[in-house]
Amino acid sequence: MPLSRRATLTGLALAPALVGGLWLGLRPAYAPDAPVVLLDGNTRPGAALAGQVTLVNFWASTCAVCLAEMPQMVALFKAYRNQGFATVAVAMAYDPPASVIRYSESRQLPFDVVIDNTGSVARAWGGVDATPTSFLVNRHGEIVQHWVGAPDFGFLAKSIEKLLKQA
């Protein structure tokens, strides 16, 4: 049965995942602090950025849906980055690093890109194994939305705007 397209998680250790308007499985309610390595070689504590609204997108350079949605991800990032919005694109462990680098550079992706060589980032986010998979995280580190497949970008933009207005 379809439920609300938005789920607000309130400090639970686990919370249901929202997938295309349906609840499926359990996911961590808070963004994990698993370290990530960016394309430039820098390491950071986690994919979600503390104090910012963050879209974390798991993708692969071999995923047609991922590549089709990437221009919309870039547009969202550019529209909201100066208001406290961040995007982190996490390439799956099976994606050849050279392909990720080539795609990221050729498209001049303006946001952080992570290569999840070992799969540890995907495991930390609840065992992500399908692409694209996206998580929207509020300023407090709570996962408030989750999609498997391409999100409705109009709905996503409205969600980002609402979260950016919250303290």
C-alpha cells in the first residue's frame, strides 16, 4: 500500500526505508560516519556533511538510469549549494575507478565524488546494492528520504527547500 512520499525519522536506531512511495526494509535512521575517500584523495568522516542538507547518491558509471539522472543532480546542487545544500555521489565498489574518474572529469561534476573501493560505504548505509539509490539527510544527520531508482526531482527539490528552511 503506498504511503506518504516523505518520512521523517526521529532518532530511531532503525527506521523503514521509503522506496518509490512504498516502505521496504529497514535502514539506519542517521547517516553513518563511515569515512569516505574523495576523488582528490582527501578523507572525510562521512558522506553526509554535518550542518548541511545532503543528498547522498549511490551510482555507477555503467548504470543508464544513474547517468540519465546526473544532469538533474548537478542542477539541484547548483540551485541550492549556496543555501547549505551538498551532494555526494558514491560510486559503487564494482565500478572501475578509471571509469568513475573519467565520467566525473568529463562532466565536470561540481560536487564531491567518492569511490567506494571496498563496499564499506554502501554497507554502512544499510547494504546499498542497487543503483541509483539516494538518501536525503537533514542538517542534524537524520535520513529523511530514501529512494531506489531515480527520485521525482520536483518532489526532491521541494523537500530540499523545506529542509533548508529548518534550523
